[in-house]
Amino acid sequence: MGCESEQFVLPDEVRNVGMLLDWLLLHDARFQAIEVYIDVILVSVNSNYAGRDYPLQKNDEVIFTPPIAGG
């Protein structure tokens, strides 16, 4: 994404990981690149893997891990 980290103040209606992903796609053109990987990106919130329904709280750390191949 062109940076190591970034901070956002999210609107109140962004309450879970799925809403965050949707918001990011609309927020900044840089994030549109993740749309093709949206179903395979691993998301963690405060070091815990999180699904789309995982609730978000103020000051949560969210990490997106890109899909990687290997074996």
C-alpha cells in the first residue's frame, strides 16, 4: 500500500472488519487494489485473526496480510 502503517479516524458507522474493508475501498484509490484479493486477505485485530463480522473498537490495530503462495 506504499506505507508501513497508517492511522484513520473511522466514521461511527464502521463497526466491524467488513465495514472497514468496504470503507477503505471507497476512501482512497490506493486501497482499490485490494478489491481483487478481498476474499483471501487475512485480517488481524490486536493480534487476533478476525473475520468480516469481528467488531472494531477505538484504537484497535488492524493488520492486513496479503495472500502469499508457497508450501
